[in-house]
Amino acid sequence: MSISSSGNRREFLSAGMKLAAAGTLLSAGFSRSANAAEACAPSHAAQVDATHYLLRNVRLEEAFIRKADVITGTRTGLYDIEVNAGDIAAIHSAGISSNLPAWDAAGHILLPATRDMHIHLDKTFYGEGWRAPLPRHSVIDMIHQEEQILPELVPMSEIRAEKLIGLLQSKGSTTARSHCNIDPISKLQGLEHLQQAIEHHRADFSAEIVAFPQHGLLRSHVEGMMREAMKMGANYVGGLDPTNVDGAMEKSLDAMFSIALDFAKPIDIHLHETEPHGVAAIRYMLKTVRDNPQLKGKVTISHAFALGTLQGKELDAMIEQLKEQQFSIATTVPIGRVIMPLPQLRAAGVPVWSGTDTIADHWQPFGSGSMLEKANVYAQLYRGPDEFSLSRALGIATNEVLPLNPQGEQQWPKAQDKATMMLVNASCSAEAVAHVAPVVATFHNGKQVFGSLSKL
Ligand SMILES: [Zn+2]
């Protein structure tokens, strides 16, 4: 199925607007994006259909503008970007003479494509009509609800995953880490469907899969099934709240780590628990990695709300250990009860990645699929309205690939970089983040996977 066909594009734009209409605290930017993206489509629209081509009139960031020591803006210029066989082959001054087929970027800013590092492509209502989640009080409540819903979701999961991939591409993401339920109801069928959906998009989207024991690794007795999932090619071993769901912190984490060690695979665990259970779980994971150095650099904690409950020296010590054992954090940039120490983690060199988590499913109805929106929320929550802070906020959406380094020197794109990028209707990355500016076109390894550009 081609997700870049105009029919599907209309479908996800209209679905996006429905989501915005449902209303979220920060939906203004998203709503603006969806409408503006539609309005921006050129009338002589075309998609790049060559492997060696020019993108003309591309806006690139060149440096920060400073007044005295204060960064007040971003200087940009227009360039013609030559793409060949998936890479940026050369960056020319605008107006170069060339016989290569060419498309017009119309002065839009070129930014690195974003990455959705925590999403559940395997279970979603996306693509059907509006449906709000039911009231609930706990993760266990949600698991009970999910047991009722899964029999209807699993048969539809392949086609819906492909629709979600189309949504992500329309928002500038071409890479994702997707969790996939391994539970007594889905068994391994959800994984099979997700693998098929990803396989259909091998040329235009990169996704890794976390085998996720959503109903509890011990609680739902799925350790054997998790091992089957690893044999089937899942890339990460997942886990879930070892105290609140499994009721046995050390035993649950030991079971997760033993699968990871046996299959030599990295880990990505959902940890919603706070103080004291969540903090204890993180400490136990750090100890396990210290005792098993082959796990160093191979653990991601998703959510990690426990970190938001620590302060002062206790927080500093924890961040230091996370850095030492090379943990990474995946976050939805949560709004509300917990303010996460995301700036402190980034400043210490602990990788912080953003993710949508859910888009219109029985857990949350608030997802838009936009990582620019996550960068925007990050900038709002952590007091970053100035040009420099906004430009840095983009890093949580791009794995810290940014056009300018902190000194304002141009560092992306360079010749030989992968042509995995997006054109955004903004004048610079700071504006793109502040306004959740519309993505005009998305490219994955040189292939245009979303949007329309005028052929020159
Ligand atoms: Zn999740």
C-alpha cells in the first residue's frame, strides 16, 4: 500500500484535524500544522521520482545572529542540494547550472527528519472514527480493559500500523521504535502483523520493535512467548512496572535481563512507577548493568517518572550513574503531575529521546504524531522561548542532530550525510519548534515519502 497517495494523505490530515478538535492543552500548534500543510500543497504538485536529483531553493541555517553576547536570531541562506543514491551528494549555492532533474523547495527550511522513539504501532484506533478511552484508575485497570479490546484490535493491526506510519511521515518522522504487545491474547500475532507492516515500508521508513509484555512479564506468564518473539526478530526486550504490575521487582527485572542476556539484545522497559518503587527499580537495573558489563549502553527506560521524584544531590547522583552505565531515556515530555529532569539529563550527556507513545487508542487520545510538537512542549515546559533554547529543543526530536552546533557553526547537512530530512514551512529551526510549523515534505534516504513539490 502506498502511504503517500493523495487519498491517504487526505485521510490522515482529516484525522489529524479531528484529533485537534478533540482538544488538548497544546493542540493549537498541531491544528495549525494540519491545516497549513494542506494549504501549502503547490498546485503543480509532484513527488521526487529520481535517485539523483537537485532540491533547489533549500533554506539552510548558517549561523546564529548575535547582538553583543546575546543570540537574537538565526542567519540562513538558499542552496541547491544534490541528492544521489540516498545521500546528500553535494551542497551548491542556489542557482547552479545542472541538467539533473530538479524540484523546488520554495525557500522552506531543511531540517533533519525526526524520530519517534516510543510508539505503539501495533494497537490503535487510528483510521477508524472517534473513540475516547474509558475512565480508569490504574495501569491494572487499563490491562483489564485491554483484555476486552484486543480481540477486535489485533486482526486490524497491520493496516492500522501502516496508516500510523503514514501519519508519522506526514509529520516529518521516518524512524520509529515501536513497542509491540506480547500478551496471552495477542500472543505473537500482533508481532507478525507489525513485522509485515514494517516490511511493506522497508524503503521509506525504519522501525525497530520492542517485544513488550504489556500485561506483565510474570503476571501474565509470557516469558516463554517473549523468548519466541526474540527468535522471530524483535530488536529489544521490553518490560513493565516490576512492582506495581508483576508484584516482584527483582524477580521481574531478573527475568527481563535474562532474556536480554540470552539473546544478546538491548532493553527498553516501560517504568511508570515513581517513588519508592520506581527509584528502587532504577537502582536495581543500574546494579545489574554494573554486574553485567555486556549490558552497558543497552538499556532504555521509557517514561522513567521516578526520576521526576528526585531532587538535589540524590538526583545528581542518579543522573551520574545513568550516564556511567550509558542508559538512555525515552519520554513523551509529560505534562502534569511529574516534571521530568530532562534538561539535566541532556546536559549530563544521557540521551533523551521523545516519542508519541499513543495516538488515538484506549490509553490516550491526545497524540498527533508530531515530534516537532514534542520539541515545542519541551521548550514550553522547560522555559526555552529564546532563539537558542528553541533551536536546542529540536534535539530531543532528532537524536540531537541539529543544523548548528552550540557555537553556531554549521554542522548539518554535510555531503555524505543520509538524505533523511524534512522541509518545514518556517524560517529556521527555532520558528519550526515555536510554531509547530507545517512539514511540507519528508525524505527517507533520498526518497520523498510525504508532500508535494513543484517540478522545475
Ligand atoms: Zn508506551
